[in-house]
Amino acid sequence: MSTSKLHQLQDNLAALDFEIPAELQQRLDQVSRPETHFPYTFFEPGLQGMINGGATVGDKPTSYYPPVLVQGAGAGVTSKDV
């Protein structure tokens, strides 16, 4: 910030004092999310389910944001097969 007077700094900082409503934030996140390209497709739930064989895997503590939790059925494995 390039300011020469205290009131300019206060005005600039006051302009940041707002919250985006949760619904709007969700819409913004959805439309601005980039397409997933190789090799990042390996981290999507469907493929992770096949890789992990249907086991639930979490690699971060529960206090970590965003939570990483993978749930899925293994490739070609159903509850009837077990």
C-alpha cells in the first residue's frame, strides 16, 4: 500500500473489512476451480478409491484444513465379494 497519510491507510484497511456470504463463496470457488489434468487426476475420489482398495484413508490431523479423507470401493470389489 502506498499511502502518505494515516487516514489513507485507515481507509484502505477499512475497505478490507467485509465478508463474502458462504453461498457466494461456494459459487466463486466452483466457477474458478481449474480443470484437473494429469497427473492430478490420481487424487480424485474415484481413482483414490481404486488405489486404496476401498479403505478409508486420512493423511492429515482432523484440525488440518481442508480435511483429506478418501472413501471408496476398490476396483472390481463389492460387498457381495467379501
